[in-house]
Amino acid sequence: MHRSTSRILTTHAGSLPRPTALDDALEHRPADERAYAETLARSVADVVRKQVDLGIDVVNDGELGKSGWTAYVAERLSGFEPRPIQAGQTLLAAGQHRAMFAEFYDAATRQGALWYRPDSRLRTPSAPTQWVCTGPITYVGQAVLQQDIENFRAALAGLEVVEAFMPVAAPASVEPGRRNEHYPSDEAYVYALAEAMREEYEAIVQAGFLLQIDDAWITALWDRMLPDVDVEQYTRYCTLRIDALNHALRNIPEDRVRYHICWGSWHGPHATDIPMKEIVRLMLRVNAGAYLFEAANVRHEHEYHVWEDVPLPHGKLLVPGVVSHATNVLEHPELVAERIVRFALRVGKENVLAGTDCGLGGRVHPQLAWAKLGVLAEGARLATTTLRFA
């Protein structure tokens, strides 16, 4: 995994804006599978080139081949069956902060202000569904995963990039919303999820890409469990799931793995987010070479001070978010540079890459998402000058 040895390298957290043409093709799939496949390949090529043109060094495929952050595993894991549920019973409708700020959430939900909705003209909402594990979990997504790998490889041809990565879901983030009715214990269930996802993890690394593990629920579930949990109990909950993830990563070198956490991507107050100081050692427990996390979000920007007390393990990298998905305000490049420098002064400039708080696709308008990546690159250039690379 490349380090910032001669300049601050840039990357991002994962999802990027989806072209309208791709969503249109997806809506008509599988009736016209060929049209969807061709549109997907073109879209991946476009999104990769845009990253390169904007100055992003470590790029991905924008996650365009997925139906959603963890929703994509529905077509890649066997052993589950869908069951209808009431809309108010979903995890996204739960949480202590939603009770604290009920008036805000009622208004924001009616206005569609919790998420960016790029186009609703043909998008008919599907009935809320809960997936229930009713049999042994196995990985069955080999074909669609290979399609993602081949599209990404073709898109990279002829382009100069430092590295390329593919994001996937962590077992702990696949688990929520998927009730277990088959395995005898939580531990058995989580390890079964991990063992199934292992096939996806290893295939990505074998294809020559960095593997990024996305694990937003490992932090966001804290709020969902309040007030019935304390930090010690939550640490035990997370430790089991991180150990299961490490089990799934056992055949992959640490320097091929990036681990990403965030506090969720909805545009809400986040007043009950668990502090970074309470989870940083859990994050570092993951056998990864780089750690990505929110550091531009105004609820967490101050937490760079954590690294004054917590030593970064030898050989590891930090990829703090220095532009945020949580605001339409376009960060000033000098502020981006300042955020980068804060971390560089605490853990060493060679150990820092500049990233984003979370994936930008579906969180802000596409024009702003791309502008934020441009500002990220410009801020990294300013930080490089400030840090006086030899």
C-alpha cells in the first residue's frame, strides 16, 4: 500500500454519483440485461476517468455495480428469504437521537432532507423488506463480482493511478436488518456471514486491487442500542464482530486492506454518536493497513486530538476525511490543507492520505460531489507544500 512519501496522496471513501442512464438501465433489468451490462461498463469507465482528471491518486469504481451499500449482498448471499415489515420498524427509523429530535426528523423525512434524492421521476419505492436467515449462508455472487472486477480493470486501462481499491461490506454491517433464525448463537451467525463474505474479499485482492471494508454500522449501532448499553457492553459486542472480520481476512496481507468506519450518512444532528476515543482501539484491532474515518464532519472534526494519546501502530496509515458528505458547503482548499496537516503533525506526514468522510454518491448533488473531490486534491497539494516534502 503506497504511502505519502513525496506528497500527500488522495483517495476517497467509496460511492460516487450514479449516472441517470445507469439507474434507468437498472430499472429495466433483467428484461434487458445486455443494455444494463453495457451501460454499467461505460459508467464505470467514466467515473474512473473523472477521478483521475480531478487528481485522485487511489481510485475505485464508484460502487456503480452495487444496488446499495449493504443491500447489494442480497444477490450474493444464499440462506436468506425476504419478509415484509412495517416502514417504522426499520433500523433507519430507530435510534435515541430520533427521539431527542423527533420534530426535526418528522419534518426532514417529509421533505426528503435526510438523504440526497437525485431523481424520483420513475423510482417507485419498494415495500420495506427484512431479510431473514433461514438456512446455511454461502456466497453465490461470483458472476456479478467478476463483472465488477472486469469493468474496473477495463476502466483503468491506459490511466495513471497510484492504486485502485474496491469497497465491500463488513460482516458487522451486513448483519443489521437480517434476522437470524437458523444459527444457534450470535457468534455462529456472525462467523457464518464472515466466512461467506471471505470469498468476495479474497477475490478482490487476487484480482490485484486493494480491499476496502466498509463498516458504518459498527459505530452507528451505538445510538440504536441506547439507553440499554454502556461502553463496556458495546465494546464486547463490537469485539466479537471485529474478530469475525479478522477471521475472514486471515488469508489477506494487512497492507492490502483498508478499513472504513463512519457514523452514518444521513443528514441529521448525530448528537448521540459514540466518540472516536471510545472506538479507536476497536478500529485499530482490525487487521488492516489503512483506516478511514470521518474527520471533517463538524460532530467529529475535533477528534484529531485522539492521536495525541493513541499511538499509530507501526506500518499503518490514516485516511481521515477532509471533505464532508454532510454539507452542501464546498470546503475551502486551505481548510482542507489544514485538516491534513493536523494529522500529519501527529502521526507523520508519510502515514497520512487525504480522504472523504463517507461516500459522496447519493449524499450531495453530483456536481458538488465532484467539486468536493477537486477541492480535496487541491487541498492535498497545499498541504504538501506546507509539510515541506523533500
